[in-house]
Amino acid sequence: MIPEKLKKLIELLTQKTKDKKTIWNKGSGENQFKLSLSEGIALMIVEWPEDYSNQLSYGLTIFNEDGYAIEKYSTDQYTEMADFELMKDFYKSVSDAYYKVDETLDSLMAALSSKEVIGISEERPQENESTSSDDDDLPF
């Protein structure tokens, strides 16, 4: 069970992230994000697949101003569903914020709602077409 103070912290961080009031950075590991505060305090959230099931797990580490991990919490197969959902929602809000999911979807919807043609041609030259410059065009 998540300690009450940590649960409240996660809820506040999730809401602040959803309100676009946080600046998350990519962590050193895969599926890992880091939030650094000016006081030297940092938080790290990570998602990883469990080896023994198809379920994902989540971990949160809080570092003090000296860089020491002072609090850790992670989910596993025995985690209460409410705690698991809290961590899952937190991770998703962080991931969505970092990758700018809402902004990308808004931009896509605006493009689709317009009467303009959308899309960029990424055609490659045909094999028989020359890819040389005009300087190489010789008359013989």
C-alpha cells in the first residue's frame, strides 16, 4: 500500500503534469522520466514489463538535494488495484506530457478539420530516374 503522504504527492504531481505545469526530461533508462526541481530535489518514474506476466510495473524514486534516493515505491503482482491505477495514471500523464501527445493530437485534428490538402510527399526517385545534379546533365 502506498503511504498516504506519497499517495498525495503522486496525486498532486499527476494533476500538475496534466495541467502542463511540469517539465519532465527523459531519464537515463528506457521508459524513464525525470523531474528536477531548482532545490536539487528530483523524481524519477519508470515503467517496465514484468517477466512473469503481461502486466506492466511502475516505480517512483525521490532524490533529496544531495542526490540520495530517499523514497522508493514500485508496483508488483501484489499491489492493490487502486495503487496500481494511481501509478499507471501518473506514468501515462508524464509520458504524454514529455511526448506532447495532446499537442500532437490537437494539431492533427486541426489539420483534418481544415479544407486544405494534408500530407507531405516522401516519394523516392524511381530506379531509372537520375538523381544527379543539373551540372552532370551532358548533351551526349
